[in-house]
Amino acid sequence: MDLTTTYLGLPLKNPLVTSACSLTGTPEGVRKLEAAGFAAVVVRSIFEEDLARIGDAHLANLQAIRAAATIPVIASVNCRAHASWESFARQIESTGVAALELNLYDIPVDPTESSAQIEARQLDLVRQVVAATRLPVTVKISPFYTALIPFCLALQQAGAKGLVLFNRFMQPDINTETGQLRYNVNFSVSKDMLLPLRWTAILRDQLTLDIALTGGIHTVDDAVQAILVGATVLAPCSVLYQRPEANPAGELLDGLRHWLARKGHQQISECRGAMRNTNFGDRTGFERAHYMKTLSSVK
Ligand SMILES: Cc1cc2nc3c(=O)[nH]c(=O)nc-3n(C[C@H](O)[C@H](O)[C@H](O)COP(=O)(O)O)c2cc1C
């Protein structure tokens, strides 16, 4: 069964990419993920706030990770303003990583900045980073844009070679006894994939760039659905923390191979995008909310 996939111009042995997280932050961690079957890894992000403090150490770590892995290593930076990212993008390139993921994780809380200004700022940043490096650049976004399709089209025009759908915010809640905020890591469940699933199905028709689906990939059925709506690669994370004793990557890959064989395919590319939005005659498969239909089905 041929699972080979091309992502950001990189030939991958299969469509599984470890999403950015602490597991990808060390050479040993990445070696384990490679042995488990992942075709590429995204190293945990370096945050703009940490650049001055640990920028050099991060570059050295990227170099060590790259030297330890035979699969492509993708660096990730979390940025808001673009002042220092241009030169840092060039330095990242010199570590030998294969691509750069821009993580636009940002809570827009400035009451004077409009949605148009936020988008313009983010597009400007992508343009500048793309101009500063020869690495393919992919952009990880949140789902919270007023009009996602035009924004993603603009990202493509700005030179992004991929989109990562979607970033998940780590949202604090409140300990009602102590009055303190609790910063929990809220791991996902399969149902969290419904949002990136819908938007991958819709955006797949509108964009030529690659789409990495992240968020809620836990089971083989999740992985198959993500491929059917047109995801180029699948980027799980939570399941690796939740089932450390198992080998989720191996299970997902075996399951994908079995499903493809049962459906008479020889290559994963034969069914990628088979259920994207345009393949529904009236385009209402994913576009319409089906609110009335769904609600009225509950007796
Ligand atoms: C412990 C942990 C650390 C993470 N660190 C990063 C990070 O450094 N950069 C990033 O872009 N996303 C980070 N994420 C988000 C994941 O890469 C992923 O996109 C998200 O968790 C959705 O996938 P999942 O539902 O399979 O967990 C992190 C997630 C977890 C759970």
C-alpha cells in the first residue's frame, strides 16, 4: 500500500506528521517518533517572548534534532510582530531544517485593532518571513477569523505553501476554591476534529496549497475522514500523550493501510479529497450548517 505523500514539497513516506509539542522538543523524542512511524515532525514552537533569552539554544537544539533524525524536521515559531522574525527565520534555515511553520497563536485583545488590521499584520508577517527564507513556509492558524476563505487565499498569495488547521488555544479555567486560574493542558477528543474536518473540506476546493489537519485525530476512522476531506497530512498530538504505552502512529498507519485495501485502493492519493465539498452536487455537504435538519432529527 502506497502511503507516500508530498507536503510542502517534501517527499514523505506517509501522511503522519507529529504536531508541534514537547515530545518533539529533543533529539531523543524525535528519534522515538521516527521509530514509531511518523514521516516528519514539527518541533515545539519557540515563542517571540523567549527569543532573546533562548534563541541561540533553540537553534542549537534544532541542529541536534535534525542530526538525530532521518525524517524531515520542521521548525515552528510563534510570532506576533515581525521585527525579529526575519533574521531568526534565516538563522533557522541555517540549522538544516526542511521547512518552517509560523504559528499565529494570538489572542486579539487590543480594542483599537480591527479584524482587518489584525489580518493585515499577520499577512505582512508571512510575506516578510517568506521573503527572508528559502524554506517552504506553512502557517498554523486558529479558526477564529471573520472570513476564513479570503484570509487563507491571502496567505496563499503571500507565499505560504501550507496551512495547518487549526491551532487549539490552551484555555485557563478557574479554581473556585482558591480563586486562582488553572492552566490545564486540555487534550482533545475525536469530536474536536469536526471543526478542522469541515474547514478542510471547504478550503480544499479553494486553495492549491497543502493542508495539515491537526486537532482531534485519535482513531483510524478520524484519520480516514481527514484524508477523505482532502488533508495532505495528519498532525496528531494529544493521542500521543494520552496513550504513551501504545503506539498510536503504528495503529493509525496500519489502520489506514487496511482501510485502503478494503476499499480497493493501492495509493492513498486515490481517495484524498474524495469527500471534499465540491463533491457534493449542491455544495451543501459541508457549507450549510444543516442546523434545522440536525436539530429536527432529535425526537
Ligand atoms: C502539550 C502540548 C504542547 C503543544 N505545543 C505546541 C507548540 O509548541 N506549538 C504549536 O503550534 N502547537 C502546540 N500544541 C498544539 C498541537 O501541536 C496540536 O496542534 C493541537 O494539540 C491539536 O492536536 P490534537 O488534538 O491532536 O492535540 C501543543 C499541544 C499540546 C497538547
